[in-house]
Amino acid sequence: MTRRDPERLAARPPALIKPQRLHAGDRVAAVTLSWGGPGQFPQRYLAGKRQLEEEFGVELVEMDHTLADADWLHRHPEARAEDLMAAFADASVKGIISTIGGDDSIRILPYLDLRVIHDNPKVLMGFSDTTITHLACLKAGLTTFYGPAIMAGFAENGGLFPYMVDSVRRTLFELDPVGEVTPNTGGWTAELLTWAVPENQNKRRSLNQSEGWKWLQGTGRHRGPLIGGCFEVFDWLRGTEYWPDAAWWDGALLFLETSEEAPPPSLLGYTLRVYGAMGLLQRLGAILLARPGGEVAPADFCKYDQVVLEVVSDELGLTNLPVVAGMDLGHTDPVFVLPYGTMAEVDCDQRRFSIVESAVTE
């Protein structure tokens, strides 16, 4: 059996460029990397734009194709990539936020220029299918941010969640280490109020009681870089040149969240079993699992926990690998922000999760 050192503090991975922090007054580009949601539901996009600008004082600007017709964007992945490259190359743009996810950001990869990304570091944030772009930026050597998008997060019905606002501010706007990230206690939601009904924008979504995170196993402190993303999308890159290099897995804190399509627990288990066969899970410092996304009954959340423990503990014997579940990220709201490649720490004994360095520079 393989067991973990309870005080494993990983060596720093290959250095990434940290982007400059955001300030009130900055121009931030909205990019549509996958599904053309802004063109299909412009009122939802505008709500996200208004709430983002009002809360953080930034100016959100559209690129040439941000608001294009969804069908046209689907046929033209090169146009989506062109917008992303233009946003990175534009010195007046200080940050980039994905408008929404989708399922085919992978089609923009042939049109990306990683040198442009490397030479023009700036904040990039999004989640879900934006996992593809995050891993492309990781390959380019840039820290990016797994967090809310314009239409899902910043366009929250009836106003922004304070938990999310605090995390965005601490992570993207402040120079101090992000510090301890605590569980949301104000209730969570995955309710879908259709965007096709404009009146829904002012209707608050119903909240479920927050029950905290579940520390499923592990002892001691484990420190390492953050990597991961949307479970399904992350695995689409396995075997490609954009899959994280071997050095990124040593001591890494792997965060995974399942999408609104609610993949069954068995699929999560099968994929983790493959990562075990590849020798990847054995190199990790911890696994951080989000609360399941989509229409999964809270009573069934434990099924995801159980399948992870079956693979990690029962099959691989990694009985001291920390596994934390039910975390506030991904496809439920509100969420906290995770900066790729930034050093974080899981303290199993104190049941604390901290991002121990700043993710941005002056």
C-alpha cells in the first residue's frame, strides 16, 4: 500500500507569470470562448455587465465577436480565438472575463498563440468550458483564475452574492496573500430560472442550507499548486499537448467540479481510476471536490464522495491523501475563486483551506 506523508509540503512547481492586479477604472474585456450566450440572451449578459461594473468599478468592453450570433460563433471558432488574442494584445485591457461556458472551447486551440499570452500577462477568469483556456494559459506560463463568468456569476438574479464578491476582490484586486478560504454559510443554489424570461432576472433563486465542507480523509498539512477545473472538460484534454506536464502533479491540489449536466458518480470514479493507472493520483497533495452541479439531489451528494474514496483509498491505498468534498466552486452558487498554479494549503487537522500567496502583482 502507498501512504502519504502527513506533513507533505510540495516544492514549488515551474514558475508562472502572475498578472497585475485589477483596479477600479480598469478596462476589462468580455470574451465569448464557447457558446454564444450573449447573442442569444443579451438581457442576461447586460445584467452581468451592469452588476460587475457597479460592484467593482471596472469598465467591461466587448471584443469584435463577443455579442455575435450563437450559430455563427459555433461555426467560427477562429473568431472566438481572435477575440481572445486581441484582448491579450491590447495594452489598454487589464483583464479578461469569459461571458459563459459551453462545450467546444477546445476548437479554438489551433488558433491560439501562446507567445502572445506569455508576453502580455493579465487576469483571465471563467469556469466550466473555460477550463480549456485556463490550461492553454498554464502551458503559456500564466496564472489564471477559475471563477465566475459574466452570465453565470456576475449576472446573479437579484444581485451578487457577498461570498463571491469578497473572493473576487481578495483574489484579483488585492496584493496580500489570499489567505484562508472558509465555507459559504449563507445558503447555496443550483436552481435554474430560465434566461428566456426577462422578469426572472429580478427574482432571487431559492437557497439550500449550507452544511459546510466534508473532510473525507487525510491528516496533517499538504501544500502545493492549484490545478484542475470542470471535471468533464479537464479530461477532454488528456493526451493532448495541453494536458498539465508531469511536474504540475507533484504535490498538486487537484480541484474538480461537475457540470450542470450532472455526470453520474460512476463516471467520476472511472476517470479517477484512469488517473490512478497513469500514476497521477499517487503524486497529488490533495483532492478538492466541489458540490455536485446540475439536478443532483443533496441526498445523493454522498454517492460522489463514496466513489472517490473507493478509488483513492480502497483501490489505490492512498489512505492519507486529503479529500475535501462539497466545496463552494463550479456549477453551484456562490463560489470562491481559485488561481491556477498558486500555492495553497490543506490543513486536515485544523480543517482549513488557505491560498498562501498572492495570485497577482502590482
